[in-house]
Amino acid sequence: MIVVSHRGPVSFRREPDGSFTTRRGSGGVVSALAPLLLGRADVRWIAAAIGEDDRAAVLTGAAAGVDGGVELLALDPEVHARHYDVISNRVLWFCFHGLFDLAREPTFDREFHEAWECYRSVNQSVAAAVAEAAPEGDVVLVQDLQLLLVPGQLRALRPDLRISHFTHTPFCGPNSIRVLPDTMATEVCSSLGGTAAGFHTDRWAASYRASASEILGPDTTTHAFAATFGPDPDALAAVAASSEVAAAAAALDERVGDRHCIVRCDRMEPSKNILRGFHAYEELLRDDATWPGRVTFVAELNPSRESLVEYRDYRSEVETTAARINDEWATSDWEPIILDTRDDFPQSVAALQRADVLLVNPVRDGLNLVAMEGPLLGTRDPALCLSREAGAFDLLRDHCLAVHPFDITQTANAHATALTMEPAERATRVAGLRDAAGARPASAWLDALVSYAR
Ligand code: F6P
């Protein structure tokens, strides 16, 4: 079996003496699949070398054999940057998450069309590497929106293979896919149309089917399926028991005291809707004079994709908004928002343990694992305020408080309801959240990808 993803399960760091050390690769795809697949003699994992150090490790031969079965591809840096920054992150990510400000963006100019060539070419390099490595009739599991063209390109090179593709983001519906240039929309839908195309929820699978029908014609046959996974409760429990988390938890307790805690943990990402979360918190403080001084908002936000101006601008707006709210509301002994952008995993786990309320309010999200990790880690029966636009909402809707991600007043009201919920109701709801979160092992999801492959 061959797994293909953009980020690989290992990444390399060049040390001052010129040697290389390895770390586990980051991201949701790797954390779900790596524990199941690494070290299996029958599995090969092909991914892109990300960044200079990965590339150097490949080009110097240091990457060969470091982790059996993993092959990183050293792509042309300029071509790879346009594939990732421009097409994957600025165009496809924004399109699938409904983030375009259509009065201004996107504009498809010469530079865009050249970048689309780069996306095609990176996908072709990946498809060629898989075609070369795959034994006759093998199963190939292609992951996510950076590699949407691989199924079609690979099918052309190796019709004997059984292929599935899984998109970890949402998929957009017909009105949004029509925003993409015609060739791009057609190539994406044709590539996925010829294979099994998986999504975290029926909703994204239906959006894909409707888009494929719009772009390729109403008689188009698709092979869409929905399958998903939750966190591994045992792995989370092991992390939670570490001394680093205990130290972070003690430091947070010191800072927050006995106040109620609203927590969010996200990448610093426009789709996560961080600004409206702060605005809702401010509305809560303004509307009910009993809350100022009695509640703290802890925001663990990991910087992401900082090569893009959209992400740098968003980060700056988030930081400015948090600072303004703190300036306006802070007292000598109360910090309304604790904003942490250090990308500190133990600190994020400690915050999730301390939450009374967990806010997960994305504009749109393929799944959102934090919505499931939070209840498993929480030690105070946290109430979950969850956007109805997150894929995880379909799994957790009976036990969470639904949030309309654009309605700030409704979000503020959900916070108030969560903060004042009776202990018995919180306990019942969190038990439901934990059952739902723990009931979807990644192994079952992996089995689905294999069984649907065609
Ligand atoms: O949500 C889809 C996803 O690919 C996750 O697997 C990943 O954590 C996230 O997007 C960020 O991806 P990247 O940092 O590789 O662009």
C-alpha cells in the first residue's frame, strides 16, 4: 500500500555540525496515519520535502533509509512554493472554506495561471514517483487538497492501481466552484471523478457531487464517500500525564485563579473565525455586568502559513483586537484575554484541561479535531460551543451548544448559556461528547479508504 500526502510523517532539521535530526511531521493527516502505518513493511509513504532542511536531507542522501518506507521528494523550490502558497493555500483553501471576499478576490491573472502550471507539475511529479514505486495492482491512498490532480494523473500512468483520494477540508458547492477558472474546476472534478473521493462528512461529499455535476455535466458518475476519525484517547491521556503539561497547567492556574475559563486552540487561520470569537466575548462582557473580572478567555493560537500576506495580516488583526479588548476591560488583577502564540503543545493541552467552555467557531472546517480533543482532555466537564459549519458538528450536535459562526450575539449567548449551565447537564453533555469522540478510531477510517479504493 502507498500513502501519498503533501506533508510527510518525518521532517528533517540540519544541525550546526551539518548532520540531520528527524522529528514527527506536523498536521492532522500525519497524526492520524503515522501511528497506524509507520514501520509497517507493506506500506510506503511518499510526500514532499517541506522547506530547506528537508530538501537538503534528500539531496545529500541523508533522508534515505532514515525512516523505513518514507520517501520525500525534493521539488523545485520555486515551483513548489507556487503550488503550495498560491494554489493550495490562497486559492483552493479559500474557495473550499468560503473565505473569498468576492468583490476583490480572487483575480486570475498571468501569475495565477503560471502557478496553476506549477500545481499541475508538482502533482505530476508525485504521481510519477508513485507510479514508479507501486507494485502491480497496489492500493494508493492520496491525501488532501494539495494533491487533487494526482488520482487522474496516476490513473493515466498506471491503470492497474486501486486509488482513493481523501479531502480533509470541506468541499465547495456549485456556486463557489464556478469562481475557479474553467480549466482548474474541470481538472479538479475530472481527477476526483475517476476515483473514490472521500470526505469527513456527507455534507462535503454532497457538495463535491453537486460541483462535479455542475462542472462535468449532470450525467457524471462520481464515487464519493464519507468517513472520518477522532483522536486516540489513550495517546491523549499519555500526553496529558506528562510533566511538561503539569508545569504548564500550574502556570495557567496561577494566572487564571478561580475564574471561569473560555478556551480556544487553533492554528492562526482565517477560517477559524478568531476575530468573531473575540467580538462575541466582548459582547458577553458588555451585556452582563456580572462577567467582567469573573471569566478569562485563553486563546492558544499557533502561527501558520506566514509566507502569505493574508495570514500575516490576519494574525496582526487578531493581536490588535485582543490588545484593544484587554486595554479596554483589564483591571489591576484581571487579564480578560490571555493570547499565546508560541506554538507550545503542552500549553495548549493544559488550556484544554482547564476549560469550562471550549469555543470552536470556524467559518467552515473539514472536521476539527480540537472539538473532540477538548472534551477528552477537559478536567472540568467543559461545555462545547461548536460552529454548525465544522464537520465535527455532524458527530457532536446532540451534546454541544450550536454556534452560528457569523452571528456574534448568538455566539455570546451560547457562551453565557455554557458558563451558567448546571453541573449535571455539563456532565451529561461531556459524557456524550467523549463517547462520540472516542468512537471513531483512525484504524476504521483507514480501512474505509482502502475498501473504497478503485
Ligand atoms: O485541515 C486540513 C489540513 O491539511 C490539516 O491536515 C493540517 O493540519 C492543516 O490543514 C494545515 O496544513 P498545512 O500546514 O500543511 O498547510
